[in-house]
Amino acid sequence: MPTDAERSRRAADLVTAAARGDDAAWKALVEQFSGLIWSVTRAYRLGSADAADVFQITWLRLAEHIGRLDHPEHVGAWLATTARREALRASRASARVVLTDEDAVFDAQEAGGETPEQAVLRSERADQLWRAFRTLPARCQLLLRLLMATPPPSYTEVAAALDRPVGSIGPTRARCLRLLREKLA
Amino acid sequence: MHDEPDDARLEEELRELAARLEPVPDRLVQAALDAYAWRTIDAELAELTFDSLAGHEEAALVRGQQQERLLSFRASGLTIEVEVTAAGPARRLIGQLVPPQRTEVKIRHQDGVVTVATDEFGRFVADRMPAGPVSLRFGPTPGEGRSAVVTEWIPI
């Protein structure tokens, strides 16, 4: 895995190139950070319409700011912060009942079909793991769901998505994984 | 006590599960790629300075309900006030430039651009806008030596 310094340098190079009009650099940024932004929408449990809005707004904001970032090397944390703020705004706006993952599964059951989730969860280990994850305290689900992004985010990016100090991420992760392991035992 | 490699393995297992259960939707990845085409290099950015949704639950614009949301953007020497109302799935934007000026307003949204104009009082209206991200672009107004101004993207 690349070091944080290598990631930062690569991110800064991509931002600089994208600001000059390099399509391939933009595509590389999308590939690097879409998983992180999507994980923010999942971690904050947004419904599908709000999640789509937050994801799109975050990328549109970056397109608008690409040549104006003060710290291009921290573009991942900038994206995570933008996505968090938009996710919290969307949560406040959605006074309507949010369609949660569980609702989606329920709806599919009512309709007599099988969701992709149910297909995956027919594997016993996957089912146990996901159930155990869903019974963790909210702060653990929030943190772990962010860490579950593909590709794996840096602790700096996760801290930005939580608005928490970077130093708190490692210890909280260790506690939450220990809790998860106890539930699986 | 479990050591670090155990934690890394469990985290990786969770990551693989999340990638299978909740993958980034393909259409959103495409939207992220398309977002690049919207970047502007010749315009001043008007930042969001007020949003009635930020902090006031009772002022929330709820999808499908008839309520209003107030937004304010600021660029150098220009304030843009926008009121958003929802009517079913559509959105209505009523805005005003302060100080007032006549100019072209391009309302950029995910499916295209709607062009309207401000009147002598700096007011403009756009009906039947689709819900989702929008950004407003004003001008340029060469007569006043002003470059174009674009607002931050916001969801409506």
C-alpha cells in the first residue's frame, strides 16, 4: 500500500493536471475517491435520492473548485468534508420517512423477489458478518462503514468525514473491530 | 487481544462485503465523470453564505411538499438571493441580484441548462426545474466590465 506521503503527492499531481484540463487525471480522481464519497452517504444512512444528490454535488463542487484548492494534496479530505456537510444537510432536509436498507429488503420480500443483498447474504459467513455489523453501536457502524470504502481511505480522510481528530481513528477502529469479533464469536 | 493483522483481515472482509452489497451505482460514477464538463475557468465563484436548511429544521424543504427554502450567495460586490419552492417533483426558483442589474441567468442542472433573464429590479424566475443539483451562472455583463459569476452547486 502506498504511504500517506505518496498518496498526497499523487493526489496533488492529479488535481493540478485536472485543473489544466486533463480528462484522464479527472477520471483517476473519480476512481480514487468515488468509493470514499459513496461510503459517506452509506455511513450517514441516507436514502437513495439523497445519497445520489450528495454524491453528485460533491463531484460538481470539486469541478468548480479544482483550480482554487488551497491544498491540492488534501483533496481526499476536502471531498470527505464536503460530502459530510452535504449529507448532514440532506438528513436535516429529509423530514420524510427515509427508506433504509432494511426497508428496501422488506419491499423486495413483499414483492416476492430477491434483492442483490439477499443473494449475497445466502452465504452464511456474509450473513453473520453483516448482521453483527448492523448490531454495533452507531458510532462503530459510522466509522467502520467509512473504513470499508474501496479503495481503503486514509485516516485523514476518514477523520474529515467524521469531523473528528485523526488520532482518534486508530483507537476507535480497534475497539469497534474487537466488539464486532465478540459478536461473531 | 488480537493483533493488527487480524484487524486488517476483518476490515478487508467487511470491505469486500460492502463492495458487493452496496457498490457505487454505475450511473453515479458516470455523473462524477460528467461533472468535469461543468467546470468553469472564466467565472468568479459566488459562495453560499446562507441556507435556511442549515440548522433550521422547521424551514426544511421536504421533497414533494409545498415549503420554501432561502439561499444567499455572495461574490465581490454582488449578492444573489434565491427562494426555492417545491410543487410535487418540480422546483420553482425566484431570485434577485443585489445591487439590481439586467443580465442573462443560465441555470445549470443535471439534464441541461435553462436560460432566463433578470428584469430591471434584478429579479428572475424559473419554473418546473428538476430536483437535484443546480448552479446559477450570471453574465458576463461587459457594459459594466464584470466577468461571469457562478454559484456553488446546491441540491434543490
